Amino acid sequence: MSKKTQKTLVSLKLEIVAYHSGEHNEYLRKSIAGDACYSSNNSIQYKTQQMSTLRGEIHALSPAEGVEVIDVTLAKKVDIYHRMEDELLELTERFDADKEVYKLVTGEDWKPYSKTVARDKSAIMDSVAKILGDTPKIQQAN
């Protein structure tokens, strides 16, 4: 994508976010920009996973090359893979535009959410008790 086309994509996406004008919609604008980044990032991850699976299928079929049925199947899968490469480029350009819009709206670089790490259940329950103002319940032996 050329710089001019990328600029056009950014300006169109920015118009959508800016449609919700007013100070009272600031949070909404940030959310829309963040959601676009999240969605386009997920699209890239999903497409990459599809391509990885297809690459494995191509690899598994390649030793049997020369058998007509395998050759036809390989040709179809290779064609699909090349179309996926083109689609991945488009998805990447979309993601880049979404990140640029997010930066313009929030002044920050977009970062994917970090996954929460499972913590010790008793520590969580102690925190719950503190938040709720309860004292931890003592289990009685039967």
C-alpha cells in the first residue's frame, strides 16, 4: 500500500472515530480506536494460524508429489496459501492504520492486553474478603 493510500485509510478510520464528538464521548472514541486495534490484531493472529495449518498440510502432501490427485490437491492448497499471503498483507496494513488512529486519539501506542496469570485461590479469596470487608471464614473440621 502506498503512503497516500495508507493516509486515506487512516483519515477514513479517524473520521469514524471523530463522528462521536464532544468531551462526553472521549471514552467512547478511545474505546472505538482500541477495539479496532484489538480486532485487526486478532485477524492477523487468526490468519497466521490458518496459514500455519495449511503449511503443515502442504508439507505432509509434498512427499507424494507426482501422483495426479496429490498434485491437484497441492496446487489448490498452494493457490490458497498465496491468496492468504495477500490477505495477510491487507490485514497488516489495516492494523497499522488502526494503530496510527489509536495513537492520534489517545496519544499512546496501542498494546495488546496481557493475559492474566492464574493466582493462588486463597490469595484471591483473601483479597475478596478485604474488598467486601469480611473476615476470612475459618473452615471447621467435621
